[in-house]
Amino acid sequence: MTTKRAWLLLAVAALTSLSMSVQTQEARYPMTIIAPGKGPFSFPPGYQTPWDKIDIMVTEKMSPNLFVLHGSQGLDPAHPDASGGRAMVLFGPDGVLMVDTQNRQVADKTLKAIRSFTDAPIKVLVNTHIHGDHTGANAFFAKQGALIFSQENLRNEMVRPPVRAGGQPAPTIDLTGVPVVTYNYTAGAPGQPAATFTMNGEIVDFIPMMPSHTAGDTIVRFRKANVIYIEDFYRNFGYPFADQANGGSIKGMLDAVDLIEKLADAGTTLVPGHGTLVKKEDLLPYRAMLVDILAKVKTLRDQGKSLKEVLAANLTAPYDKTTLGDTQQSKDRFITEAYDEVKDFPPIVDGKRTMPVHP
Ligand SMILES: [Zn+2]
């Protein structure tokens, strides 16, 4: 072999291995395609969400046929880092399985985003919790053919919504978007799937949760991709939100974190409804903050302090620097939840609690 030919062969070999390594890199999941915004975001008084400007996009790919959809940043004051709540789509020859449906106002854009990568029929939909950024387009996707699954409590919350803060009645709902297949959380068997789907080469577990973000939460585990959609009992944009009127509880969110510590391994990708993707170790500082705030609020309330006084104590101050989206509203809501929970916490009836109204 001439030296020239040997060099040529070496060069070809090097190029081949380069292109192979590029391909391997491309195939490494999960992939973040569009990260949520970090802010800070601000909106003028009276600002209304311009739904026509919001796009629903593939923001993460968890495997070749398991994608995540999320909205644009900087437009939706309820979720400025990325509009709405994440939706997940498992697709292939067995049809589409969806986790949550995004806001009602962008239903057609959510479908369009799905149709950008699959023509398969929409078959199964699971709701992780009742909030409109997760169930808003239920009726739209039911009309596309989706059979909707959820906890029975979620269905109850939807059919008989709690009175909102200030005593205003909840808006009427479209009954075609109500879940038709329901199941319950079993206190004696946390982590036990209520349903398991074998579809499109993946095994998917719907796991009902203890009352935590709401009383009707479900997490969704994709066994092969090693991914769990953990919805909203954990968040890393804004302070924690236990929707107590819909049966949520901060103490339940601690139990939810502890269950994830058991269900996930170090490599499991956890997909929260908002903020960035995390691993289970990222949940621990969040858990510690919940414990700390509950204890501090309890001490003040036991001393007879009013809610106003507890809010004025600015107990979240040590966490403000490391909490993205730490608005005053988000802090006050969190502290008010803790205040309501540490004493005379109302019980759950039909998935809901009658919470005290603060002046
Ligand atoms: Zn959400």
C-alpha cells in the first residue's frame, strides 16, 4: 500500500467515525429543542394573553416517538416561561397517547403541532390534574377520538367545581371533555399503576397520586424511555402551588416527592408541567423548602399571628435568589397555603375542600 493510499484510508476512517459520533449524539435522548424562558417577565396592568400569538411547539424529545409540547415564552402571564402546561405525545402505528391537552384557546395549534410529526389517530388521553392549562382542550381532543382517563376526584372536581376565591362561581364546563374512564388512589399502595398501556413499543403506566397538587393527580411513567411526567406538585418557576380548594395539600406534595424518590432512578428524566426538566435529586431542595416554610408558618400561627403578619414576615426571602419567577403573588399564595394548612385544614369532600376566604 502506498503512503498516499494509507493516508486516504485513514482520512476516510476518521471521517466515518466523526459522522458516526455525530449520529450517536443526535440520537441521545432526552433532547431539549426549545428551553423555557428564564425571565424576569413583566406585564403591564390590564394585560390580556394574546392567544393568537402563542405557538405550541415540540420543545423536548424523550425518545424517537415520545415528544413534549409546550407554548411560547413571554406572552402568558399565568405561565410566562412557557405558555400553558406541558403535554406529552406518544405516537406510532398503535395511535396517539396524549398526556394533558394544553389551554382551550390553542387547541387547534396543539393538534397542528402533533400533526407535524404523526398522522396516527388520537386514541388515549390522560389528565394529570384539572387545571385549564392541562385539561382546557379536552373536549376538542375527545372530538378527535380520544378516550379520556383520570382519577375519579378529577372528574368530580370538573363536574362540580369548587367556588372560587372571592365567592365567584366557576365557569361552566363542556361535558364532552369530562374523563370517561376513572380510577382512584389507594392509600395502601402508593405508586401502583391504575392502568398500563403497551403501545408503540413503549409501556406506559398511569399512576394515581395522593392528594398533593390537587386531589385528582396522576403521574405518567414511560418505562422504556425512563421518563415520568410529574405534573405540578413540583415546580421550578414560581413558588409551590397546592390547589387546596381542589383537594391539594403541601404535606401531600411532600409525600409525592417521596414517592418519586422511590419510583425513579438517578437517570430517570422527570417532566414537570412547567419549568425545566429535572432528575430526582433536584426535588430534594424543593422538599426541604416545603418542610422549612410549613414549620416557620406553624410557629407564627401558633403564636397567634394573623395571615397578614405572617405574609409580612417574608419567610421566602432565603429562597428568592434561587427561585425563578418569584413574584409577590406567587410567594403570597404559597405562604397563605401553608397558613391554611397548619391549623383547621378542611377535609376533602368529592375531591374538593371548602377553604376559608381571607379578606
Ligand atoms: Zn400546570
